[in-house]
Amino acid sequence: MSFASGWTQFFPPRNGAPLTESNLRSQVGKVFIVTGGSSGLGYHLSRVLYGAGGKVYLLTRTRQHADDAISRIKAHYHDDRQDTAAQRGSLDFIYMDLLDFATVKAAAEQFLELEGPNGRLDVLFNNAGTGAVSNAPKSKQGCEYHFCVNSIGTILLTRLLTPILSKTAAQNPKDTVRVVWPASVLVEMMSPKDGIRKTFLENPDSVTDQNELYSSSKTANWFLASEFSRRQVADHSAGTTQPRVVHIAGNPGQYVTNIWRSIPALTYYLTRPILRDPIHGMETYLWMAFSDSVTFDRVMAGGYAICDGRWHPGQREDLLLALKGVDQGGSGRASEYFDWCDAAVKDFVN
């Protein structure tokens, strides 16, 4: 990781976000899912999408937190007298716990039922995640905690919603239907060579350091975004004509959110001076979801977003090679991980 790359992610340009709440186009008629939408970046994102007229589904594991968030969002706009003519959207809670694949499948089914046969899904924000947790428990299905919350449960949700995403893409302008995958600056600072150890895929218990598990599970999101894209290209080469969905990964930045609950207090207080208001992370999400500069071709070429809505100046060489197959001179780690996830969730896909 170069000094310049690290500096611009820890200290991004002030007021440099190209897409904000103030210049976001109307989202009336569009449908969004925000996982972890009741707090942090997810809360601000849900609020802004609702304020722009979007139909927003908050997928989270605590109804009370979701209900409180929905009440605060509606109160925010009720008290805002500056834009009384704006058409607001809607907010709905769906229960989902990423540590239990059965609830992920149930959440996807409930969403599809609520949307009905003519439903749509314009952007899936896979926002929910966890920080580094010491001695973390395994998931309901026995998966490693960090990978399950940050990545494996998310690929299951994305797989289950791919048909409606593809259907929506067929009815809308090219590259406007997207899946947003959050990563972290620690992807390039702390993940091992190739992003995820091959020994971990062979035996998840072989890695016990929570910081590596966290950084690798965030790297995994970039790998999944890349593989969803690459496999769509392969499907087209095989004669499939399904419209492409843009899968984009990136580092939304470092913010004061609930993710710090699991981090040692000393680490938090040492880091606190560089943490920003989570509304800026929401602005990164807006860019990933709506910027015209985000295209299928750009992400296929390895494009990776960074805070405030910018392209990364250049990731680690071993991570870029991990996105490529062995036949292309790469390590093939991204493809291996995608297949590993598929095996972990196969009983819940059909």
C-alpha cells in the first residue's frame, strides 16, 4: 500500500463527494434494500433514499432498532420545512440475521412476496457487517464469524435476489441496477498475500487472528463483486442474454459507528481523531450506486471505490492478480473463494 493511497483514504478531500443528499436525483419508483439499515452508514443511506422518494427495505436483526430508525427518519423529514413539495418514499423492516442462513433465505422470500410479481430491485446495498471480534462464536451453520457476517451470508442474499435484479436491469438503462459491496482500507493494509489464505479455505480453523479474519472477510467482498461480474461475462459468452448487473466493491471510509463496539477501547480512542461522521460514508455509497462513471466495464477492469466517491489509484499487485484466473497469470483466489461460498450456502439457494 503506497503512502499516497493510504493518505487519501484516511484523509480524503474535504467536501469532495460528487454525490450528496443535496444533488441526488429523485428516486421515486425505485426500490432499494439496505442491510444493517438501522444504524451508522445504513441509517443515513436509508434516510436519504427515503427522502428522495425511494422504497427502502431495511434488513436487520432487531425490530426495535429498525422501528426506532424508521421513526427518526420520518421525523427528520416531518421537521424539515425547506422541501415540503418533495415526494417521500416508504420504509419497511424485514428481519434477517446474517449468522443464520435460514433467516437470510426467509428475508429474501419475504421481500419478493412484498414486491409481488411486478416487483423490482434497483440497488442492493450489502452494508451490514462486523468489526474484528476476539474469540467470536461460529454461525448457526458452523461458519467462521467474520466471514459469515461480512461475506458468506451476503453472497447468499445476493444469489437469492439475482433474478429480480436481472429482471429490473432488463427494464432500465444499462449499468443502473447495482449491488454495492463494502470493503475496508484494511484490505490492502492487513490482508495476507492473495487476500485470503488458501489454508483458510481448506481449514477455516487454521486462522485465529481476528484482525486477519476481518481484513480477509472484507477482501472477500471485493472478490465476490469481481466474480459476479466475471461470471456474467462468461454467461454471455455461452449465449445467455440476461442483462448485466453492476457489482461494485470499495472502501466507504472510517467512521464513528456501532462497528467499534467490538474493538478494544484503547484502539478506538487512538483511532477516534481520524474517524468521520457516517454521513460521509453514505455519500460514498451514493456514488457507488448512482454515479454515471461506475460502469460494468470499469468494475470488470478491477475498478474499486474509495471514500467520498473516487476510484482507487491502484491496489496491491497480489490482490489484482487474485482477481485473475491461473490461465490469465493470476492466483485464481477470487474464483476459489466464490466457489467455496457457493458450497457453504448451497442448501439454502434452491
